[in-house]
Amino acid sequence: MTNKQSAENSSSPFFSIIIPSYNNGSYLQKCIQSLQKQSFEAWEAIIVIDASPDDAFHIAKQLSDKDGRIQIINKTQNEGTHLARKSGVKRAQGEYALFLDADDELADNALSSLAALPSQQPFDVLHFGSDLFGENMPEPVCSAIP
């Protein structure tokens, strides 16, 4: 059995995806939908509402009510992205933690590809590039590879 197969069969999540949100309520649904579309389902999402004045908490609550893999941390004081992520990591139960901004989306099958990596080459930290899209543009505006 590969790491990917055992990860998908486990009752605990393989990935903990930490999503800080401050004034990003309008993007949260698309962000979470990109997770829910993944063929790899052994994940949990931890949305950290960083004392956001918008409707992010209510949107996150609706998403959480419909999908038990989604948790919410609702901070009463804004502490910034770094501390929001740190709060999410403290709650994480997965083998690996991923950071996803609330206004971003994962590419189709991204989690399947990432889950296969540890069996190929062990790692402690993985940093990868991104494709940048504009509003209503089906093709990337540019690719950013660090």
C-alpha cells in the first residue's frame, strides 16, 4: 500500500489546510469548492477568521455545517496572517499542513499530486510556484515559479 492509499483510507486527515481570512468572505466559497472538488479527500480545512469585519464567519459557518472536514477558528482580535496561520497549525490534525489564502483556489487534483510526493522523496518543507489568473480569464496571465 502506498502512502497515498493509506492516507486516503485513514480516519484522520492527511492534509490540514489552513486558510486565514480577513475581509475575504466573498472568496471563501470558491476556495473551499476547490478543495471539495479534489479527488483526494483525506483533508481538513481550518478557516481562521482573523476578526474580519465582513461576512466571512457566516460564510465559513455555512460551509462548515455542510462539510464536517471544515473547522472554524473565530478570532476576536485581528492579529495578522502569520498568527492566524499559527493558530490553524495548532489545531491541525493532519500529517502535513498546507497554507491556502482565502482568495486562492487549488488546481484540480493538486492534493493527489502532493500526497504522492512523500513516497518519492521525503521532505519537511515544500514550496512551489503558482499560476496567476485574471478575472474571467481561462488561461494563466503568467506563472510564478520561485
